[in-house]
Amino acid sequence: MTARIIDGKALADAVRLDVARRVQELKQQGIVPGLAVVLVGEDPASQVYVRNKAAACEKAGLYSRVIRLDADITEAALLDQVDQLNQDDRVHGILVQLPLPRHMDAAKVIEAIDARKDVDGFHVSNAGLLMTGQPLFRPCTPYGIMKMLESEEVSLWGAEAVIVGASNIVGKPMAMLMLAKGATVTLCNSKTRDLGAQTRRADVLVVATGKPGIVTGDMIKPGAVVIDVGINRTEQGKLVGDVDYPSAREVAGAITPVPGGVGPMTIAMLLVNTLEAAERSVVATPVA
Ligand code: GUN
């Protein structure tokens, strides 16, 4: 069997088109949805991500602001910057690009973001709301994956979902979203014994570890849906995922490519979250 390739780029384009239409509607009410992205330091991968996020915003008609700060800025100065953005009515979404320099406490910085502007969905309030089944913002990568599964008509009801990688950004919120759709969820981590025994049970397998090739074809159940969140650059400069694509493609029923799979969907869902934050701000405005 050769797997069907899930085209994340095409789906992301469709989502972005829909966002652009809704942005125009909102503009007619005098609101321009705005996203502020804060980048501390010069991590090369983060610079590319931030550039892509800003470009996607502008293309969809959102207001975008990128705040670049030196790597040696103090935590207090960053918290002050976040507070200014919390107060700024033109900014509906705030994203502090991770990772932060080592001298900063990322959890403290995320907690400083107004939860109503936390378009990453990383604030403890938003994590708690997601966990209790009343999400305000869903973290963008797992949210994008849910959209892809929906568009591929993959039913999670009663399915075995296995997630490799238990980060706050992907694995944990992914587990909550899949659980809410009726999947039996297994969340694996770096200590999991016999990873293949877990992954081979999966009807839907999500891999988000940052370790290229950690999942190979022999670890996949024939016909499974495989979602590869990894973006790794090889020594030859090629982009590869966490899944060994050539061997996985021969076994899986459907698979996301890298690039062109999950990555474009993450950015598209960031636009959705920012738009919805702006839409909620209209509803929240008291009438005179
Ligand atoms: N670094 C890697 N992925 C993300 C993300 O989704 N949001 C933020 N803020 N930083 C990241």
C-alpha cells in the first residue's frame, strides 16, 4: 500500500482564504484584527517562523506587529513589553515566540499574557479550559491537526490515538482534543519502553518529538493515519519530519508530508485564533 498524502498546504490555503473573508467583514465594523509577535534573541528557526507568521497575517488582511528584542534583555523588560501589549486595543493576539533565552522563566512570561489575547493557548487558564472541555483558544498545531483529520473524514470516535511527545505545545493539548472527540488516547514520552509496541496499536499516530526518524514503517499499523509534526534539517540541508517518510509511506493509509503538512496548518490556525479574539472583542464591547 502507498499512503494517501494529506495536503496541509492546500487546506491551510482554504482556511486562510476563509479568514481573509471574515477579516473583511470585521473591518466593516471598524475592527482590524491585530497580532503582536515578540521575538527575543536571534534563534535562526524562530526568526523564520516569526517572519512566516507576520507574512501570513498581512496576506489575510490582519494588522501585524513584530517586536524584536535583544537576547540579553531582562525578564522584567520583557514582562513590561507584554503588559504594554495587554493594554493595546489594536492588538487582539499576543504570541511570545519560544524558546526564550535561558535566563528567562517562560512559564512566568506566558502567565503575564492576558488570557483573552493568548492566541497560542499556552496560558494556564487556557490549558485548564481545554482540559475541562470548554476551550477558549486551542493551541495552533494540535488545532490544525484536528482540522486536517476532520477534512480527511477521519473519525476519532472509539479510535486508538497514539501521540509521541508530551510537550505543552503539541502533545498534551493534542491528547485533550482527541479525547474530546472520543478517541482512546495514549501519550508517549521519551521514557516510554518499547515505543513500537505503542505506535503499532494506533489508528491515528501523531509524532512530535523533534527527533528525525524516531518512527519507522515497521512501527506503524497498516492503514493508519500518520501525522508528522517534526521539522528537522539534515546535514545536507533537507527538511525532514520525525517519521521516516519512505518506509512509513509504504505502510500508512494516509500521511502528512514535511514540508507541506502540519506546518502550514499551524500558521493558518494562528490566524483563526487571532481573528476569533478580535471577534470576541467586538462582542465584549459595552454598548453606550
Ligand atoms: N515555538 C515553536 N512552536 C511555537 C508555537 O506554536 N508558539 C510559540 N509561541 N512558540 C513556538
